[in-house]
Amino acid sequence: MIKYVRLLAFFVMSVSGPVSVCAQQNYVVIDPSDSEKDIVAKAAKVVPTPEQLRWQRLELTAFFHFGINTFTNKEWGDGTEDEKLFNPTALDARQWVSVCKRAGIKQVILTAKHHDGFCLWPSKYTEHSVKNSPWKDGKGDVVREVSNACKEMGVGFGVYLSPWDRNNRAYGTEAYNDYFVNQLTELLTNYGKVDEVWFDGANGEGPNGKKQVYDFPRWYKLIRKLQPEAVIAIMGPDVRWVGTESGYGREQEWSVVPFDASNIKATSDGSQTTVDVKPVGDMTGDVLGSREKILKAKALGWYPAETDVSIRPGWFYHSHEDKEVKTPEKLMDIYFNSVGRNGVLLLNIPPDRRGLLSDADVESLMGWKRLRDKLFSVNLAGNAGPARLEKQGAGDKGSQEYIMQYDLSGSSTFNVCSLQENISKGQRVESFVLEGFQNGEWKKIVEGTTIGYKRLLKFDPYTASKVRLRILSSRLEPHIAEVGLYKY
Ligand code: FUL
């Protein structure tokens, strides 16, 4: 059992104490006259929108890459495929969603249209779709089946609609933007609630030899109107690509990153609380939101990382990859390095030609779930409820430290630590160290930089009767929501 120990010499702070936030905004503009202290305080007060917060709390989401490529055995189709090739023999979207649900996955995203332009719903605007396939005599609709299963099982539903379309003749002209708006409108009006819209960045040339100029502002406006609670990911303003498809995020991952101020049209009365522009510039570099980076920024925005990876080498199902399904242990490692690094994991599980998740994938997912359940079944730091921080000293500089100390019941051995910030107050911790009391002195167990929504750390088994978390540097006072100690 954990006990909160009051360190008498220290000034006591409430973890959820008041912060003077004028308006809850997910962006802030930096004035040229702002000092370092001003900028750091501004960064600390940038918070997620309710939709971004909901999304972050999902932790685990899934991708279903399924389409004409499943039947041509390709990763990228060229748009000339015969629709008659699409013919799953036993498609059951309820199986896809229930497997995900049992694996602890909270939201799924279906590739409604990949780069080949083949639509998994009977779009009115193209012939390259399920309506010209033999599946259910052309009366089938995969988008409908997946969205229905999600609604039935209480799982979030999202759509991937590839801007790059290698089938559409209008691609490369302004008319394609109308086509895209029509397709988005179908998807966002005919299938109930949509929780995430995922835009890939791929962009090619159309039959006219011209590169398509995507009308992102128009698309965002439409999504906000039709599905105001959806997050727009990757080529969108709400969720950013972590920058790799390996499943491994950054050691230092900030959800508050520099934005281009010229893109931000904040209303003068401050009533605009979100920013609806696609950030420009490199979002794949090393550390995006460090002090060095924010000090040079003209604006900052809440733009959290999504970490996507496939359970197999490819995004689409290929039978020759059946033996290369990631093991439960590998998925666990990915979990530590995605969710455990302030990201949301988007794990691709591609349905096979039958239209089912294959046995190998299901087994691996369930094995991974068992590992997580086992690991997190007992928090050796107990469930003491809201913790409190001790602030050491009364200075107003970054040298100030915050300490949380826990008495464990007797001596306990653990090798995993889980930390969480209450990100509804912003992301603040810049560096921390976890220490254990051994042989009469405090010793370092593990240290780190950012925490964010969740930070998972693994280390050699450590035995102690007391531990403490020292926040060595933070942007204003930190709000620690959770400290957990586990034995893996
Ligand atoms: C990429 C695409 O080109 C892949 O085929 C896949 O859909 C992946 C998630 O995004 O950019």
C-alpha cells in the first residue's frame, strides 16, 4: 500500500492546484517581446481540445487495411484492377471488431479507399467499388458492416480516405477536390458517428501529368460541419504522425509543438479555442517541442503523436507473411515505446481474403493482451488516490523541484514504472528521476525527460521499501495523475 508522506521541510502543493489559464486553448501565439519565462508559461497552458483528449485516452487503436490489394496481393494498386477480383468468402466485420475489443483496442480505422481508388462502400461517384464486385452480388458495403459492428460493440469508428487516387480521371485537376468532397460527404453522413478521419500524405500526378493540389481547408471545414467530434489525423490539424512506421516513438515526445503563426487566425476576442490548420514544416525530426524549439517558435499548438505500425511486414494481408506476425512480446515492446512514450498506438491488423482476421494475428493479439493484464494487475505503489506533490524551495526558477514520495508496504521488487500527467492541464514535465531507498540512501532507479499522457519505463528488478519521484524540471508546476510500480 502506498502512503503519501508529508515532507515537513517542503512547501505543499496540490497536484490539481489552480493555474491561471485565461482561455482553454489548444494553441498560443508567441509575441516577439515574450521572455523565455513567458514562452515556457504559455507552452505549459496549451491544452488538448476535448476531442484530442478523448483520442489520447484511447491509447490503443487499430487499422484495418483491406481492399482490392487484398485480392491482388499488392501493397499499392494502380487503379486499373478489375472490380470482380474483390470477393471475400466469409467477411465478418463483427469478428474484426470483437477481436479488437477483446484485445483492449478502443477504436478502429478502415481503409475505405486506398491509393488505388477502389471504394469499400458503393459510392455514387465511381464505378471502382464494391458495387461492381461479385461480393453479395454488388449489394455489399464494408464501411456499413464495420461501422455497425463498432456501434454495436461500443468501439470508436474511423475512416481512412486516401487523397491520392490512381483511378480517378479527374485526379490532378480542381474537379478532383469536388470528387473528394462528395466521397467524404457520403462517408460522414451515411454511417453515423465517425471518430477519426485519417488522411495520408501521398500525392502523385494525374493523367494530365499534374500533381494534385489538395484542398485541405475545404475538407477540414466539411468534417467539422458533418462530424464535429472527429479528430483529423496525419494530414490534419488534430493528430500528427510520429514520423516512423516502426511502432517506436521518441524518448522525448512533446504534444505541444511549434506551429506556423501565419496559419493561425485567432479572433481578437479570444473566442477561437482551436486552430484548424495543417502545421507546416518537418514533424518527423528528433525532438519537436524542446525548450530550444519552443523558444524559436512563433506559435505553439497541441498536436499529439500517433504511432502506426502493422502486425505484419505489409499493411495489406499477404499469405506469405503468415509466419511473420509480430509476437505478443514484440507487441509488448511496441506498446512500451508508443503508448509508453506519450503516443497513441495505431496497430494495423489486415483482414485476409476470407474477410476475417487470421488465426495467427488473433492469437498474437490475445497473447499480448494477457501479458498486459498480467503486468498491470497489481500496482505495487497501491491506489492511494490523487497524489500530491511537494515543492522543494520557494524559488521561481527552473531549479525548483517537485517530489512525490511513497512508502511501500515492506520491501517490494518491481521493474516497470508507469507515470501519467493530467494533460487536461497541459504537458509540463521536462525531466524526472525515480529513486529508491536502499541501505540508508536514495539511489537512482531510472530517469527520463517527458511524461505526457503516459510514460512507461522498464529497468532491472529493483527492491525497495520507499520510492520517490523527483520532477527535476517542469514548465510551471506539474500535474501528476498516476504513479504505478509493477513487476514484469
Ligand atoms: C502509407 C501508405 O502509402 C501505406 O500504404 C499505408 O496505408 C500507410 C498507413 O500509409 O503512407
